[in-house]
Amino acid sequence: MAKTLALTEGEEQLRSRVTARGALATIEELVGFGDRFVGSAGDRAAADYVRARFGELGLEVQDRPFTTPGYSHTRADVTLGDGRVIEGIPPYFSPAGRVRGDLVLAGGGDEADYEGLDVTGKIVLIQETGLGYARFWMGTFAAIAARHGASGVVVVHPLPWPYRMSMEAGNGRLESRFLDEQIPVVSVSAIDGAHLMHAVGAGTATAELVVECEQPEVTSWNVSGVLRGAELSGERILVHAHRDHGLWPGANDNGSGFGTMLEIAGALATSRPRRSIEFLCTTAEEGVTKGIAAYIEAQQAEGLLSQIRAAIDLDMFGTGGKLQLVELGLWPDTEPIPHTEWLMQWLERVAEELGYDVGRMTATWGVAESGRLIQAGVPAAWFWRPDDFYYHSVHDSVDKLDGNCLKAVGDITAITVWQLANADELPRDI
């Protein structure tokens, strides 16, 4: 016998207003703005776009400016002694530099890999492991190389293209975001990495590594569209997604969350919930989530943070494996961050009623924006599909996205948000 859904007529109508095609069309527009790293022209264009969309929906538009480091590069390559030039991608926040020296293999770049190895004045060649993101927080591994005297690092990605890492240390605390040791780093593809390793084996591995880049201090904005509640307007349910990316096009990370959030906003915009609903478009998520940290600081300064009764983070679920809720997040310098059990169960219950399958997982790379909110005392949950082969590469394009998964997350989130906004009581547990 088919399962009978426990949805109300209004929830069924709400679900019908969320579409995969609408989300994908929004992502196409977002990608069309070009590079959207925080502070870029594309980031500003995307902020203008979301302001306009919120305004068209009749939502109350709020802007919160903040400053943070930006990053852009104009050149990143490795030139071998025979003149062969290998194009790469630097981690964001890699310093500029032009260094020349012998290439030396150093395994995965851990401390133990340097035992008995002379890398003084040389360029270290290290290999990613597994799926290829174990060295994402490159600042830690660059610092190890620098302490042993290396002048630069080349990272071989195990896939046929390079990807963008971060020069941050991978720590959860903003004050320990960067390490003191800074040397230029470039990521190259597995194919080009094989040529470099062949040159090392042949004894002809003198190379020049060049990174040309800028790291200005920039101003950007967290942009909100607020649907005011009819009875408990001082309380809010928060739905948030970041618009920036590690590398253009950024269709999955995080066009998927951005497009789905705007679908949900459109579906709910004409409703009259008891509590307010805030749709928040952040930036500077890439790295250690400076954007949401700035939003939280502003909310605390205005005495408004406690009004957020629940938050749902929509971040990177357009391609990959099973749709997951992050149950636990791990930073190396903080205690593990458990996500809010009652909120995850609410989302799971709605998913089950709709016939969708949602799992749970541990985020071992650290925790994105939801973790910042939990640390500040806000109940939060996060949808994620972490196993994207195109992550932070030029291949993260709209054609790779599974629009049906965007629809599933949109349905689950829209109905959960509506129920949360109209519930008589909500738990206070984080």
C-alpha cells in the first residue's frame, strides 16, 4: 500500500511552488556574473542580484557590510628546465612568488615525509591522497615544507585537472586562520603531475614556480530578505546559503544552495507565517567562513541573535553521492561540533513524509556556516553532499547538477521552515 503523506493542503501547495528548473535557472544567472570570490566584481553583481530578487518578492531587504581579505591570481605555473610550462591553480591566499630550484618528492607532505630529506632551497612536490582533498587546508603543509627550508610547493591532484585549495591552516578559530610560514603553492593535475614526477625520476627536475596574485582587503555584504511574521515577528527561522565559490563557475559550491534558497523564498514569499523567516545570502564562506562570523557579530551587537530559533544551511548538494545532514563537524583546534538533534529529526521526518532519503555524516574538513551558528548558540542543521569530483575546479558547471536533488532539498526545507515558523513551541536546545 502506498504511504499517505501527512502534509496539509497548504504544504502540498508550497511544495508545488518549488521547482528544479527554477533553481537551475537562478544558478545559470549566478554563474553568468563570473568570478564571485569575496570582493570581486562578480561578488558585487551577485549581491545586487539577490537584493533585487528579494525586493521583487516583497521581502524586507537588509544589508550588513564587513571587511575581509580578498584574493585573485593572474598567473600560476611551473616551468621545467626543458621549457615545458605546466599551468596550475594556487590556493586562495597563497603568497605571490617566483622561485627556482630542484623538484623533490615529499610524499603527502606530512612531517614524517621529510625525515632524511634535504629540501633546502628546493620546490617540494607532494601528492594528494584518496579522493584528493586531504591537503585542502594547504597552509599547514606549506608551513611544514617552509620549516624544512623549501622555497615552494607543487601539489599533484589525483584527478585530471587542478583544483583550488586554501592557504589557511584549517583551524576553526579565526585568530589562528593563517600560519606565519608562507611560501608560494600551485596545484596541478594528475596528468601534469606525472610529467613532473617523470622529470624527478630522470634527474632533470629543475623548475621555476610562479604565482602572481593580489590579496586586497575588501568590503562585501551579507544580504537578507525577511518575511515578517504575523504574530511572533521577533522570532526568526533562518535559511542561509553563500554565493561565493572557491573557483568559477561554482555551480555546485555554492550555486546549488543559492538557487534552492531563492526557490524557497519565492515559494514562501506570499504566505503569512506566525514567526518571521529570514533568507540570508552570505559571502566569504570559502575558507573559515568569515562572512557568517561577521553576520553573527552584527546580530550579537544588535541583541538579535537569540531571536533566531533555528537555522538551515544550504551548501553544496547539487552533485555527488547520497544527500546527507552533517551530524558532527570536526576542526583540529576546537571540540567536535554536534549539530542540533531535534532540528535534524524534524528535517528527517519531513523528508520521510515526502518519500525522500536523507542520511547523516561527519564533516572531517571542519564545519561550514552552520558550525559558527551552533558555537554562537543557534540551533542549526546543514545539508551537504561532499563527494564532488569537480569541487573547486573549472568543471563545477551547471551541466553537472542534479536538479532533482535541488528540488528534494527545496521541498524538505520549505515545508520544515513553514512548520517551524508556525509551531506553538520550539525547543531551545542547540
